Amino acid sequence: MQQIAAHVLTLAHRYHQIARGRDYRHAGSASAVAALNQSELEAVLAPVSELADQLQALLPEIDAFFDANSDDRLAIPFHGCGFMSTNTAQTNLLGEFLLHGQDVAQAVKLPWDLPERDMALILRGAREMVPIYLRPGVGANVDICVAFQVPAARPYLIHIHDGTPEMRERRPEDRPDAVLRAPASTMTQLLYQRIGQFAAVRRGLWLTGGRRPWVALKLMTYFERA
């Protein structure tokens, strides 16, 4: 639990830098994020109560920044030489709190809720993250398209083609290879690779159609873990 709290604090440090108009240390690629997270985590390790106090002290300035800034311009530097909008920065931080909160709850054997509305917002923000997390070496010959149906959310799809991935709203003319239906909490955890496909099925994932539905089994093999 101490390491989880330290990791969340380092994430808050990054957003605090953003709120102050400063840059923060980015990983050069998605595959290097884990090593960066670990080194920053080790640098701030302290008793959990101290970590919680430090986190609490940062939040008012971060909250004020997000209250004053809300748009979809890709202006905030991110790992892998990518950029994200302030809207996605906010939902990304929300995701860190909810998902790592779940880690803590599981560690102490307490229940933890992942609100579907919040998880739908996090899933929407993933649109900007998908291009950054494509594994190196995915060939230009790879062409797969998987659509997502999430209750009370717009339909999205991930399309990998010509060595490039995109996540966007589904259009009437799209012909996805596979169509998946699941709650936002399940779909987000699947895309973040926090759960596998069998665990996702237990949490409400259904394969509902498509021209080549079996390709859905391969989708996440093309991405680094978030």
C-alpha cells in the first residue's frame, strides 16, 4: 500500500507541475513509463500518512487548474513524445485515483466502487492515449478494427492500420472486424490491461458481432500496458 500511495503522489506532482505551467519528466516511450514510475516512486517513499498529507496539499492547486481550463486541444506534453488535452489530463488523473484506489481497497480487503459514469469519461480520454501505447514493430500490414458498445456512451472503435492506431467515434460506414459490449468499468480495465479477457467476460464483456470476431482476442497484444 505504501508503494501505491507513493506512486499516486508522484502522479500528482506531475499534474501540479502542469497546473503551474511547468513541464515534468516524461518517458521517451510507453515501454519506459514503468521504469520512470518506479524511480520516481522510490524517491518519495515515506510513511503512508506523510504521503497522504503531501498529496492533500497538492490537490487544491490541481483542482483550481482544471476548474479554469477545459478543452480538447492537445497542448500538454505526455509520455512517448505525445500530447494530451486538459480534458483528458483531468480524466486521466481521475482514472489514476479510481484504479489505484481499487488497488488499495483490494490490499486491505475492502469493497471499492468504479462508478460507470466516471469510467466512461476515462474511456473517452483514452482516445488520445491509444497512439502513444502502440507496441514498436507493429507492421504496416496489420489491419484490425474493433468497435465498443458501452451503455449510456457513444460507440467507439480502435482501428490499427498502416502502422498507426486510432480510437474514435464509430461512423455509420465503419465495418468493424469485431464488436464488443461491456460496462465502461470493464472496458476501461481491459484497455488498461488491468484485467484479461476471461476476467472481462466475468464482468460483463460480450462479443456481439463483426466480420472477423476472433481478431478481438488479439487487439491488446498490439499495445503496451498503460
